[in-house]
Amino acid sequence: MKSILSTLIISFYFSDCILINAQNLDSFGASKIGSEKELRFNEFLTLTSSNGDEISAKILEVHINEVMVQLRDGRKLEIPIQNLSKSDQELIMKYQHKVEIVEKVDFYQDRVWQSKNGKVLIGKIHRAESNTVFIKRNDGRIVPLPHKILSDKDMKVLKIYASKENLMSNEDIEYLLGLYKWKDRTDRNWQIQLEFEQTPSSDGRKVLSIVHRSHGSINKVKGSWALENNGILFTSAGNGGNDVRWKCPNSKKSRKAIVSEIRGLFNYFGFCMASNLVLVPDN
């Protein structure tokens, strides 16, 4: 009985010590220091290849698909991240994820995605559903990532993506322009047609094919076009200047049309272009 009582007293003593120590740590806002390795710049460390070869190098810069290093002899090299060992890849990818600025994420480029338990992969959004995002890796494989496993940062990225999903990027607009021939009318009585090509033009932009019909005759001119970051399109009839400014659709839900924004009238090789002239796809 005495032995059991002594054991109980000792147990309560250690329990009290643990509680007291825990309370003291909490009051300091302390957290356990993990043994996880962190990426260090400008000091030599050992990098291992996927084949097991090792080099001693300083990491100078980290990009989404490669890392720039400096060897001990001073040489600088770019190493594809995929050629590193799994542990080194994970180390670099976690660093990329940590320093990424959510508000500057480019949804058309690869980025690092990280789960709550620290697993990482590189890819871009293929499609997003209510509870899952599908990521397309460089090898073409589509990987489903349920929202419940993603890090807080990734969920913030998806929230921004959802708000911008229907907005047209320059890539979207260029793709849309190249799909069709754009006319002022969809019936047989059209007068002007623009065709946006991807071929580089002599003035450093892209080739624009202009067709103008008037009184039974057809005039064809090669001009050029350029798209600005704000979705504003400029076209030229071949003189290198911006003859006409066009407003493109800014949302995938908007009407497929481009609208001219010029003052008064402009004689476009025999065709009087007015402000608010609407060109639509010829389907």
C-alpha cells in the first residue's frame, strides 16, 4: 500500500511539473523548434543529383524550374530542379512556396502547391471545382488536390483565382482574335473584315489582313496589330502608326466583339471608320 501511494505521489508530481512547464511555455508564446532543413543562400552546401552525385555549391538564385549555383572554383551553373534528389527538390520547392507573394501569382505559369503536411508539387491550374483544384504538371499529368489538404496560402491563391477566373488575359484575347475573321456584319453585306495573324510584321508587331468591300470591288491590305496589357488593341493599315484603337472584351462572359474607339471618322482605305464600330466573329 505504501509503495502504491508513493507511486501515485510521484506521478502527480511529474504531472504537475509538465502542466506548469507547459503553462510557462505558453506564456512565452514559445513553439517547438523543428529539425527540418532550410534553404540557405551564399554559403556552401551539398547538393545531390537524382543519380546520387554530390557537389558543393552556393545557391545564388531560385527560379520555378531551375536553380542558379556557384561552385567552389567560381563557376556559375543553372541546374534544373527536376535533376536534383527528391529531398533537395522538396527543400527548394518549399522555399519557393514560402517566399511567393500571393497577390502576384501568374495563373498561366507553374507554381509550387503545398499540402498542410508539407508535401509539394509544381504545376498550373487546369481547372477548379467547388472542393477540388486540378493541377497540370510539366509531364502533362493532371493531379486533383482537394481543398481540405491545401495550405492556407494555396487557399488564398484559389480565392484570388476564383475572382479572376472569368477575366480575359492578353493570352485569352490573342487566342480569341486568332480564332475568327472579324466583320462589321455577319450577313453578305459586310464591308470590312480584319484577320489577326500571329506572323511577325515588319514594324515589330503582328500581321493584320484587312479586306474592304465597296461597290462590288474588294481591296486587300496588309497592316499590323498589337495588344496592350489593359486589353486595348491597336491596328495599323501598314504605315506603322496606330490608326484605330479597339476595346476588346474583358470577360469570358462578355459578348464576342471588338469596338473601335476613334474620334469622328477615319478613312480606312476607302472605308469610313466611325467611333463605336463593332466587329464580330464570322462563324
